[in-house]
Amino acid sequence: MAEIVTLSIKDFRAVKEADIKLNGITVVTGVNGCGKSTLSKFLYYTFHIANTYEDVVAEELASRLSDIAHFIEILQREVASLMRVLESTEYQKTYYIYRQTHIRLSEEEGMLALLHKLESDYTNLIKRIPPDANTGLQRIINILRNILSLPDANSTLDFSELMSLLYEHVKKAFASSADLLNKRPVGVLKDALSDVFINSALPKEFEICEYGDLVIGDKSKTVSVIHSVQKVAYIDTPMILGVTTLGQNYWHRLNDILKGFPRKDFNSRIDNILHSEILQGESNYDEGERTIDDKFIFKHDNGSIYNLLECATGIKAFSILQMMLRSGFLTSNTLLIIDEPEVHLHPQWIVEYARLIVLLNKYVGVSFFIASHNPDMVSAIKYISEKENVDSSLNFYLAELADSEKFLYIYRDLGTDINAIFKSFNIALDRIGMYGVAKEGQDDLF
């Protein structure tokens, strides 16, 4: 099968080197601290930033214009204060329109129009104030000088001249953002990744290729628009459900996905497996009059209704898949990254979870990147994939220690051969034999 998407990465935290294929179902294994979560997060954030490049640029623009947005609020209040002094019902009415105006920093024309209107009204109001009254004009002038970073604090520029400079400042900010959107320089992605991995340097080398062509990398000049991975989500714990304030930002994004309304075109075969064979019920997000902590609900087929946040963690794990499927998020252009999906699951449900991974790949086309420690999960994914004839899109990787002093790992491509993975798992059995007590008449524990 063609290698649709590949990741090559070197010298990043515990990962010395990894060349990973994302053809369908990719499983990485290895000891704790070998960099599996690092790979998971790097994949998630790189694809997320590339797919939401416009939003990243918009956030940067909002940051650049935040002082001006604050100045608009200040000038609105100054206008209101002068209106009250003049007791003008006409201006009072205009002020209330200002207060109800939603400033959209992404709209240059609207922002400039609002600033022009405020400048005109403020200038006209000042002219009507008695000469001996305090108009607050000097404070507004000093604020403008501060926003514009004018070097001379004693500048003789008046309010009108400073506003002219402010308009140019706004236009340049929007022009710069338009240029970023047009050229899509990789520096924007690198800056965003640096904000995520704030405690470590970015990889020395990294490349993401699609159908053999470089689309994102440390040596590329631009961030290409990716076709095969248009949606990405990262699940590192089922406890993400209901997160509102604390936690990782990818938790909030996933909760937004789970709050989506069920669509009519989701795969009913897989939904039926989740509903009838595993959960014996269904989970959803209730937009009704429930409290914030009680909106995710689980309806059992016996008629009982439960707060999903208080259900067993295994129920949450399958409910997340059910809601993602029903919301339409899981498609052939989705990459779902799951860190240790077997955690909190009974051995039987580990097999069921692996089965769902395989079926979602086969019938929906979802691509998976799975980090696992569990022999049942690894075996189930392999043998169910073979049974369903999708093992051609299956790749296993094992992290092997390359530098024992620095604890650096190289990820070895195993294809579909999991024997090396089970040899690494057998180390645990050796430890049990080392620390356990053999029964009388036995030479050893096993």
C-alpha cells in the first residue's frame, strides 16, 4: 500500500530517531519514557496547527491589535463621559450602540470605521465642553503615544495626527496577516510548536510527507495544505470528558467535538456494535436545562439515565468513540491519536476496543496512531486486522534504547511482525520470576 503520510523526526526529547508510516493503523510500543507521548503530541499539534493555520494567524493578529481593542473601549467610555456632561440624548443613544458593538479584529474595514467614528464624535464633543473643564484629552494622547511606541514623550503631535498614525498601524497589522495567510511560512508553525513544547527545543530535524512529497518540515519554507489528514484529535485519557477550565487545550477541543449534534450519515454498523454489543446504551451531550457538570449523559437500554462524568472510566472510553462517530468527526480524512487506550479497560474490553479501531479503519477510513504497553491490545489489533483483511495498512514500531546514558530511543519498523514486541513484554515475566516466590516442587515461577 502507498505510504500516504510519513513522519521522520530526529533528536526530540527521548526520541533519537523515528521514521513512522501513517498508512492506516500505526502502533508504537516501548518502555515508559521512550517518547511515545512525545510523538503523539508532536503529530497532533503539527497537523492541528497546519489545518487551522488561518486561526493561528488570526490569534496572532488579535494579539498585535489587543492594545488597540483596549483603546477602543477606553475611547468609548470617554465619549460616554462627555455625553453625560452635555446631557445629550442623541449622543447617549449613539453610545449605547457603541457598547453593543462586537469588535471583530479579523475585519479591517469594520475596525477602522469604528475608530473613525469614535475620533469624529470625541473631537466634536470636546469642542462643546467649556474651556476650563477637564476633557481627558491629554490622557488619551498619552495612551496613543504608548500604543504607537513613539520615542519622544514630549511629541507635539495632536490627537488627530496620532489617530492617523494609529490607522496606519492597524492597516500594517492586517496587511502582515494577509501576507502570512498567502505565503503560509513555516515559521508560524514553528513558533506555535515552541509555545506548546515550551520546556524543550523543537526537533533537530523533522519532515512530514504526503504521497512522498514534503509538506511540512524544518527545512521547508511553507506549510502546505494537507489533504489526507484534515481532522485530528488526541485522546490521552477518558477523563477529558467535561473538562471546562483546567487541563490541556486539546482536551477542550475534543470536548467541543463531543458536544456536536449527531448526524444522520454516521456508520450505523459500528454504532450498533458500540450501542448493542458493548455499552448497552448511548451517550450524548444534552443541551437542555441540565447543569454544566451534568450535560454529558449515558442512557442505558433499561431506561436509566446517568451522568456520564460519574460513570466507569471504561464506559467513558467507548462513549467518546460513540459521540465522535455520531458527530461526523470520524471520516476518511481523520487521524485519531490515542495514548494507551487499554488503560482502565477490562481484558475483554481491550479486545473490543481493538476491534473498533480496526473496523473504524476498514469501514470509515479513520487513520490511527496508537501508543500501547499492553500485549492484549497489540495482539488484538494484529489478528483482528488480519481477519478483516486490513493488515496491509498496519504498522508496528518498537522503541529500542540507543543511548543508555542519555536514555535516547530509536523506533524500529516491525511491519506486522509483533514477535519483538512480545520479547520486550516478556521482560516483565522475568521480573516476576526474579522477585516472586516459586511453589514447593517448582524450579522457578514459570
